Amino acid sequence: MILNVSGRTDIVAFYSKWFMNRYNEGYVDVRNPFYPKLVSRIYFDDVDLIVFCTKNPLPILDDLDKIKKPIIFHVTLTPYGKDIEPNVIPKGKIVETIKRLSEIVGVDNLYVRYDPILINDRYDVSYHIKSFESLCTKLNGYLKHIIVSLVDDYKNVRNNMNVLKLHKIDDDVLKNIGENFSKIAKENGMTVQTCYEKNDLSSYGFISSPCLSKELAYNLTGKKFPKWKARDCGCVEMVDIGVYNSCKHFCKYCYANYDEKKVLENVKNHDDNSSLLVGYLKEDDEIKIRKK
């Protein structure tokens, strides 16, 4: 089994203590977001690989040596200010943390996500090219893999259009981004690829590969995993242990947060000592052990 920690919220940034408590306890409970009475119990003995996805790896750095499982990190690092990402820590601190993380988990197990790319009056194409070049230059030698994506039409995006004020990303914009990002990445010894994108940028030098391919998963675990049924992205199947509407970053483009009042409610109902990320088990919950 491969754990995704997490596409639904930033567990590393805000709930690292809870995660380490669960790891030390040996299991974690995950409430099904569509059938709340159904709870999956996952024992870490059944986990083959952990994929951490975060905007801030700092809270878990000192605990990584305690995790005796293969690890991959996807760290999202974008060039936006507080208007778009109100509660993300200073970007310079993230860069320095990525450098430390590279030395801990190894450069081959670390991916930076320049994700998503959104275009408006403030964050135009020239801004992104300069930001991407600065990022790659600073992380030269610490990073080999960069993943980019374009902003999608999520509910939260539509709710925040008065802030985002998005411009259309047309073919000229794609060409400009594709050619420049590919050139900059290559100059800094890095590959660049898209993630779950309908726009094919391989003609500009982007590699064509899922974020977590069957080959990569096999190399890290020695096991074969099926493709992810829930997503048509080519990645292998992963089990997400997060909870929607529980990330305190409040990024204006986020797909996983779409109700800020619910976020505050879920944060209030979090307990580092609970087996669930939000709330507690109930008497009528149906607990099933998940093996894969």
C-alpha cells in the first residue's frame, strides 16, 4: 500500500505531531469522505511507501529518521504572495527547508511542484519565468525533478475570482511557459513535467511521466502497483489519509478547501491523540481493515 499524506490537506504543515503519533501507535483511521460511517483502518505494517505532499516540510524534518519506510516528498513552492496564499510561510524559508530535505531523503526522492500556474495582471508570464529561474538557480544541486500544472476550474477558484482575476491561458502563453521553463530546468540539471494536464508540453522538452509511475513505485518498494482507479492521471494507486476542508493555508486556488467555515470547525475538532485526523470514532462507525 502507498500512503498519500496528503492531497486532501497539508498534514505535514499542520498535523505532523498527529501523524507521528499514529505512526508510533502503528495504525491510522480514515473516515470515508463520501460514506462517513465507513472508516478504513490502516496498519503501517501494510504500508510500503509514504508520499508526503506539503507546502511546508519543516515541522516533520526532525522526525523523518524515525520513519522506517521509503519516502517521497512533493513540496509545492509557488511565487505568490499573501493575496493568493495567506498563510504559507516565507518562500525563502521553504527553499532552505527543501535543501535540508534533499540531504535527508536524497535528491531522487524529492519533487518540487510549481503548481498551479495562474496568470493575472500581477502574476503575468514574465513574472513566472523570472520566478521559475530564481527557484531553479537556488535549488541547483539539491533538486532533479520539477512538476508544474495550470490552474483548474475548481469551486474554490470560482469563489475567489474577485481575488484571482484570472487571465485566459492561450496557446501563446503555453508556448512561452513551455519553452522557457524547459530551458531553465535543463540549465540547472533538472527535469520538468506536467501533472494531470490536458495540455501536452512534451514538444517543448517536458518529460512525459506520471508523478508516481509504476516503475518508480517498483524501484522504491520492489512491488507492482495498479494504476489509480480514482484518477486518470497514470499514477499508481494511493490511499489518502487526509480530510477535505482542514488546511489552514487557505490558498485561493485550492481544490481541497471549499468551505472556510468548515475548515475552522474541523481544525477545532482535531486532536493529536485521536486515531482520526478530525474528530473521534463513534459507536456506530463501521471499521474495516484496509490492506491495499
